[in-house]
Amino acid sequence: MAERPLRVIRPSLAERRAALVITAAQQRGTISQEFARWKAPVALADQGLSIVRRIGQHPYVLVAGVILLAVWRPQGVGKWLQRGLLTWQEVQRMKMKFDKS
């Protein structure tokens, strides 16, 4: 007579489910901790994008601000306007570069 193979002991469905629930809870905790450090930088980027969108929707506000600065001429504004122009030009170059890619 041939011997029967030993029955492999497998966890029950309930035990497997319980183990998976525990693993999922640990993974959620880990992910939560990892994303917590990104919360502030992402919020800042989101605010920046919101400002850019608003200016895009209402460009006259930007024009009015530039005209106000040109008329008022506070000390050092020329340097900041030059920096702003250079930044805008660089952003335009980057857009063109990524659009071609």
C-alpha cells in the first residue's frame, strides 16, 4: 500500500484575511509617514500654480501692477523687473524645449 502524502497545513481563509488586514494597516502607516514630509512642499507648489493660473485668467492684473510700478518707481524696482523679465524668458525657453520633446 502506498502512503498518502502529508497534508500541507494551510491557513484558513479567516487567518489569511486577518494577516492581510494587518499588513495593509502597516503599509498605510508607512505611506502616511512618507507622504507627511511632502505635504508642505506640495502645498507651496500648489499655491504657486494657483497664482500662475489666476494671472493667466486675468492678465490685466499683471499689466496694471507693472504700470503701477512704472509710475510709482520705488527704489530697486528696476532690478526686480529685470529679474522678472529674465525669469519669464527662461520659462518660455523651457516651455519651447519641452514642447519639442
